[in-house]
Amino acid sequence: MQNESLFQSPEMSLVFPHTFVPWFRSVAPYIHAHRGKTFVVAIAGELIAAGKLNTFAQDLALLHAMGIKIVLVHGFRPQVEEQLLAKGHASHFSHGMRVTDALALDCAQEAAGQLRYEIEAAFSQGLPNTPMSGSQIRVVSGNYITAKPIGIVDGVDFIHTGLVRKIDAVGIRRAIDFGALVMLSPFGFSPTGEAFNLSMEDVAASAAIALQADKLIYVTEVKGIPLDSTDSQSDIDQELTLADAEKLLASLPNPQQPTDTSFYLQHAIKASKSGVDRVHIIPFSVDGSVLIESFTHDGVGTMIVDEKLESLREATADDLGGVLQLIEPFENDGTLVKRDRTEIERDIDFYTVIEHDGVIFGCAALYPYPEKQTGEMAALTVSESVQGQGDGERILKRIEQRARAQGLTSIFVLTTRTMHWFVKRGFEPASPDWLPEARQKKYNWNRRSQVLIKPLV
């Protein structure tokens, strides 16, 4: 059997399905959401210099296999530095950009040619028992970029350093729609045929804008945007609104090197303001960072969006599928009592959901019993992938607000496994005889659920 190596011991054969299956189910919403979408993925040259190209190519191959259209932009700063050093030529930078003289331009062209060869080779692998086995990814590159010179800025002549003037979005779209991966090097040509050295960040942002990409992902030497802009070692801000990102950028000095907080942030803001839905800044130092960022709730770096993606709201009929997918595993293991699907559809207005980027991660329902001025909170569920982050308490508070708005003076729950969680949050045990008469008739004595009540003060 091809997959025999996955089950090398009896212990592994018992544990693996119980860990893999729930995990794989948890990423299914992202697989559905990303299929057919366009990602512009920009990699710093440092990723390649660190020897991570092959594993990164395997990760992009997985994205491609899931129906995601990919445009790959590569950088080459360390490779150009290496070429210049070998020729005894010093680098010159100003305003955070390379001053590209004739020799530096030659070095950039050599580095770009070598990297394109290495990238094409990485996507041509097909060894058995690797993620590339059976993949057939056509890497397409060409003169998709029209450039213009930067010129002279504050007295500094940037010579052959340029900016993107235009991206051939039609040509790129045609290639990725036919299943190819388009590779863009940070080079462009003017209408007169003059070559210009561009920045990877500018090319990636311009391509994402021209294509109106669904995601722009910078895979970089930095972890993301730190919560404390004065401390690069502080925790990362996982999600920034465009407005907050602009305020942060305004407070920072102009970037001089890629590790400056404002370096990638300025390009992320440019793309976000121009209609790119999601812009991510993630580290290449974390193995599989592009997969973690794309298929998990919190990701591994910073995401910039026009407005916050997480919302706590009342459910609608469109949320039925997400609610069912969320609660089904907990019904199957007995944590929740199994509910009739028709009943859930009928009562969907009773539900509150917590949603992030189109995926429902938590829910609960409030069934009122106005004759006793109480209501049952049922089906309180938080996805295993985000438990421990306070989402359960947020849903509980929202249910309490809804109950108060309906004139209820208490809420109650029936539980068999999570009694301590509710007791810590102000619930008190009660006898099943306390339940409203209509609820007593449906009480399952075989299940012997604990009844817990919380007064609403």
C-alpha cells in the first residue's frame, strides 16, 4: 500500500485518524472558499537564499491542486548582493531603494535568470511520496510588466531603478485561467526597450491590483506587523483594518530596510486601498506559513483588510450550512444532543453566530419560554480550532443581551459535559422540575443532563 508508511505502529494507527480527520474537516470551509480565487504570492529572495524554495514550491503546488490561481513574484536582494560582492562592487541605497547603475543592472539580470531557472526546477519535481508527485504545474513568465524610471529624487539619480507603469493583466489572467502558474521577476521594460530594476514589493502590489486578486501574500523575513511598533520582538497583530494600518504607517519613519515595520506595510496599504480584499505579511521562517495563513483561523502573520472580518451577529438562512457543519462533530461525540435538521432550519432566527472571513466558528440558540420569563441557551458550540480564545464567552454575552431584550429574567442550559464552564460563568444547578412545563415534556431522562440557571441582573 502506498500509504503504509503513515501507519508504522499500532499506536499510530489508532491516533492518526482521530487527529487527521477532524483537522481535515476543519479546513474544508477554506478549501471551498478559496477554490477559483486568485492569489498573488510574493517571496523575498532571502527565502531562496535560506534553502526553503523546494518546500515552499510544494506548498504552492498544494494550493494549485485545490483550484487556486497563483501568480508568483520573486525577490532577489541577497542574490544581487552576492553578485555585486563577487565583482567587488559596493551597493548603494537611498530612500529604501537600490540605486541601480550599469553593473548593478547586469548583476540583477544574472540573479533573476538564475532564480527563474531554480524556481522552474522546483515546480518540475515529481518524485513519488512527495507533495509534488503527480503534479503538472506549468510555470509561465514573460514581458508582463511595463516599467518607468524613478528618475532623480532629492538629488539622487536612481539610474536603472524603476517603478511599475503597467501590468498586462489580460495576458496573466489568460495564463492562470488555463491552469498555469505565472512567475513575475522584478524586472520591467519601458516602451523603448530599456530595462529597469524593480522591487518585488512594488511588482506584487501592482499585479494584485491589476488582477483584483483575492489575496496578496508577502512571504518575508519579518514575522508580520508587531503590536508594539517600537519592539520588533513583540507579538504580531494578527489583523489590521486598513484605517488602523494607515494610522500606524503615518506614525512610522520612512523605511530604510526590509526589516522596518513600514517597509512591507506601505505596499500592503497601497494594495488594500486599491481593492485587494486581503493582504498578508507572513514569515518564511515558519514551515508551511502560506498554508497556515490560508487554512487556519488565526494564521501565522498579519492580515490587512478594509474592515474587521470577525462579526458576532444573529444568524440568517444563509448560515444554515455553516451551523450544521459546526455542530455535527459535537453531536456525533455526544457533547450536544442531536437536533432535527428541519427544526434547526425552522429556528435559524433563534441562533447567534460568530463568523470570521465567511466561516462560522461558533454558535448558540436562544429558545424563549416567556410564560416563565426564561429562555434556554442551546447548541452552544465553538470550533475546536479556536477554543480557548474567549469566543464562547462572547456568544454567551450576546445570548444574554438577546434574552434581556425579550424581557426574560434568566437563561438556562442543559449539559452533560461542560457543567464547570457554565458554573464559572454564574450558572447555578437546579432540578429538572424547575424547567418550564413545555421543556419538561422534552427532557430526556436517559441522558440525565444537568440543568443550570443564570439570573439576568
